[in-house]
Amino acid sequence: MSLAAPALAVNMEAAAACGAESEGQEGMADRSDEARQRAEYNFKKKSDRPRKARRRGRSTSLPAKAADVNRAKLKALRLAKEGEAEVTKKVRKRAAKPST
């Protein structure tokens, strides 16, 4: 007789005391079905948020919109700085060339 047999019997008794099925497989299947249904419900709820927000006329994510605005400002500043640098470079080239 192995030592695992008494431990298995104790685990089955504990499972029966908790209200689990004696087979164990059906109880696990029920829990996995419940978990799957919960996950599907949460997914549908989250996927409906943007649609509902559009119906109300609101943006889906204000922080994302603020980040886009900030990114656009930074891009405009960078392009202006690069353009300014190009103009300065052209002016320096012209000034460095001897005039004839």
C-alpha cells in the first residue's frame, strides 16, 4: 500500500465536505464554464464602451486624446526647429561663399 492512497482519500473527503462533486470533473467543468461566461460578459461590456461613447458624442478616452494633442504640438515644434536649422544652414553657406 502506498502513502498516496490515504492522502487521496483525505482530499476526496475534503472536496466532498466543500460541496464538490465526488467525481471532481463535473465540478471543475462547471467552474470553467462560469469563468468562460464571466470572461465573455466582461469582453462584451468592454467592447460596447466605445460604441456607447460615440452615441453620446464623447471621446472614448480623454487621456489618449490629450496625448495625441501633446504629440501634435511636439511634432510641430520639432518641424519648426528643423526648418529653422535648415534656413540657418543655407544662410551660413551663402555667407561663407565669396561673392564675385
